[in-house]
Amino acid sequence: MTQAKLPRLIPTGTCWCGCGKETAIGAFFAQGHDKIAEAALIAAEFNGSVPQLLHAQGYGPGRSVIHQAVEAGVWEACPERGCWYKGTAQSVRTHQRKYHAPSPVESMQNTAPTTRNS
């Protein structure tokens, strides 16, 4: 499925959550206000229910929003064999460091200098 073409939005210098605060150049939200706006939208439009939001968009147990994000190319799957994790590129890198990084002992074994007998 292809992603619908979204309009190009231009930051206005005022936070888009509606608080009226000024934003940094190129930012739509004051720091942390993107999550506030997201929560307020879900509260206002879906009575605070993420399942209702997903259902309204056609997602649920029979149609995975995670799979759709990967298919649209905006999320990616963790490349580790057998791993279920999917997210943004940065999120996957963080996940890999946290859950798939070699143990400190393995790291030391892989980087320990070798000695030569002459």
C-alpha cells in the first residue's frame, strides 16, 4: 500500500499544540508539546482510546499499523535474526545497542590485544 501524499507544512513560530508558546526556528512544537498534542487529539477525538483511534483508521488485530509503517518505508525491522522489534531507524539502533550488543566480556575478548612469541 502506498502512503497518501501529505501537504508540505510550514512551521509558524508558534506551537501547534495550541498553547501559544514560541517555537525554535523550523519547529512545529515547543519541547515535549508534540506528545501533549498527540494525547489531546486522542482524548478529544477518540475519548482517550488508542484502540478507537486505530479502529477509525482501519487498523487492529487483522491489519497491523506496525506492518503498515514498515511497508510505507517510515519504520524498519530490527535486522537481528528472530527479533520482532520494529521502529524508526534511530529507535532500531537504540534497540540493537540495548538488546543485541555484545556483553562486556565478549567485547573485551574481541578487542583484547594479541601477544606474539618471538
